[in-house]
Amino acid sequence: MQDAAEVARAALGVSPDAWAQAREVLGADDAAAAVAAILQRGPDISSPGGYLRALTAKARAGEFSLGPLLMALLRGKAGRERRRAG
């Protein structure tokens, strides 16, 4: 997962510094999941590096949990699938 996150990080234009800070604060697995979530949201996020830095800052302050971010992705996916089916 870490190798894929490294490739996605680079493709998104997230700086090595922002990535290192995210891994330090969030932990390697949660940082990788956050990058995957950012990648999944694609054009909805205009500055992936800035977004990751904001998530990292929230985590540092104890105000961020990965669960709600992942649940939001699932709700968004479910909504898109309902619109396609309807």
C-alpha cells in the first residue's frame, strides 16, 4: 500500500515534505489511506498537497479521524451509483 501511495502522492503533486509530515502524524497506513481518498475525490480537491497538509494539521490538533473521511467517500459513491441506476 505504501508504494502505491508514494506513486499517487507524486501523481497528485503532493510534496515529499507534506507526505513525510502526514506519515509522521497520521502514521504510514492512515497517510496512505488519506492519499487514496484524495485521489478518489480527484477534481473535487484543487490542491491535494494543501488538503493533505490541512488534514495533517487537524490530526496534530486531535481534530481528525480517518473514519469520517472514508465514510464520506462511501456515501458519495453510493449517491453516484443511485443516480446512474435511476
